[in-house]
Amino acid sequence: MDEKLLTQARDILGKAERVAVFSGAGLSAESGIATFRGQEPDALWSRFDPMQLASVEGFASDPATVIDWYNWRRGKLAQAQPNAAHRAMAGHPGLMHLTQNVDDLLERAGVPESNVLHLHGSIGKDRCHAACGIEEDISLEKPEPLRQCKGCGAYMRPAVVWFGETLPQYIWGQTQAVCIGVDCLLLVGTSASVYPAITLVDLARSQGCRVIVVNIEASKTKQTDIELIGPAGEILPRLLEGFSLKT
Ligand code: BV8
Ligand code: ZN
């Protein structure tokens, strides 16, 4: 890691009044959770495209395969532990988290639930695909196969936001409010390629917010203030050490 950049980033954090974290699949990578675009080869699923499986069309064309894929991911998550990046951020309970991730590793690391806004929903729940209102917690260890909603007979599916589905309005409103109010945004482990979530970074920047990237690769598009290149589990504990951050 570039020590000079780390010092500059810590300098920005030291001056910040309100800090939030916008995270993606790279935050959970060191917990063994596969990212979307850097899928580690897994014999069972490597021939499937996650972008296809995490979509309305994917579920319509082959609902059983989509449910099996989510149940495979749920099994991985059941065995996963929060990593050093989750734990470093949990040490700052004032931080607000806008996460694209559907896992609960931030909460398991000790981040208060009220401080985690899941832009793309949660893999720990199922909901009725016809949105009749039925929603059920599921067991990550023993999830159910494809089944029907007890309320209306439509299929039950993970309570996540698929490609082609809109984000829940109440979450979207809350995340926009956070982005208008912060003066430093940490962009952790995201390829910044999914809309409309990634427009939140532009919204924050348009309010004069500084943006610090933590990623194993340099970002392609976003104008950012500082890019700390390396694994989040290594960078975040050093970046956040000694601060008492609030939102
Ligand atoms: C919507 C939940 C409208 C499910 C997810 C063309 C242009 C613009 C937009 C579109 C377009 N075509 C289609 C769209 C819309 C589409 C979209 O954005 N497509 C993209 C691909 C172009 N968006 C939608 O469909 C959204 N809805 O637009 O609705 C609408 C309006 C009216 C009516 C109907 C609809 C809904 C999008 C939500 C999709 N759901 N997840 C699930 O998880 O199963 S998105 C999915 O991708 C995950 O949430 C994931 O988190 C997210 C983003 O990816 P990343 O998190 O960034 O992960 P990725 O693998 O890409 O990158 C990992 C990064 O980590 C990398 O940078 C890597 O370098 C880094 N990394 C790896 N290891 C580490 C690390 N960094 C640090 N440390 C490490 N150790
Ligand atoms: Zn129903």
C-alpha cells in the first residue's frame, strides 16, 4: 500500500465531519464470498453468469436454477465470517453503511442494523415474487428449494433486488439523504458498475464530498480523491485506526 496516499487519506478523514461507506462485493471477498465479476472458479456454478441468475428474466426462464444458486450462496455465507475490514468498520459505530451486498457480515461484525442500508436487499429472507406482502426469514444452513407463497401461490424468491427490478423507495430515499449529508465517502470493494446505486457517489461528490477508494484495482471511471490499492482487510484497519468517526 502506498504509505503517502494512506497519510493523505487519513488527513481527509481527520478533517471530515460525517463519513459514510459505500460498499460492494469486494468487501466480503476476504470472507470467501465470491464477487460478481471476479468469480472464483466453482465447478458447480462457473458456467452460469451471475448477472443472468440475479435477474427477473433469469428467474422467469429457470426459477429452480436461480433458487439453487441462491441456496448455494447461502451455504457459503453460513460458513463465512466477517473479515478484518468488516471488523475495522464495526469499531466505528457512528459510520453509516450504504451497501450493495446482500450478506449480513457487517451486522455480524457488530455494525448496528440501523446503520446498514442494503440497497439490493438481503439474502437472509425470502419474499413473494408477486409482492403480495409475504416475507419470511430463511435458514442459511438449510434453505428451502423452489416453493410457492402461502398467501397467493406465486413463487417465493430471495428478498433481493434483481437486475430489472427497482430499488425499494424507502431505502433509496434514505441513502440519498445520507449522501447529501456526508463530507467523506469510502468506496470499498465495488466495480462501480451497477445503476442506480452508483449514482449515489455522484450525488455525494456534487455536494463537495471527498471520495476515498479502497480496492484491489484502480477504478476505471469515477473521479476520486484518493485510491488506496490493496485488499480491504489490510487497508481499512490502518485507514481507520485512531479515529472516532460519526455520521
Ligand atoms: C434498475 C442483488 C430500473 C442480487 C444486485 C445500461 C446502463 C445503465 C444501467 C443499466 C443498463 N442496462 C441495465 C441497467 C440497469 C441495471 C444495471 O445497472 N446494469 C449494469 C450491469 C449496467 N440495474 C438494474 O437493473 C437495477 N434496477 O435499474 O431498475 C427499473 C426502472 C423501472 C422498472 C424496472 C427497473 C437493479 C440493480 C440491482 C442488481 N442486484 N445484487 C444479488 O446479490 O444476488 S447487483 C450486484 O452487483 C451485487 O449487489 C453487487 O454487489 C453489485 C455490484 O457489483 P460490485 O459489488 O461492485 O461487485 P463486483 O463483483 O462488480 O466488483 C467487486 C469489486 O471488488 C471489484 O472492483 C474488485 O476489484 C473489488 N475487490 C475484490 N476483492 C477485493 C476488492 N476490493 C477490496 N478488497 C478486496 N479483497
Ligand atoms: Zn404471495
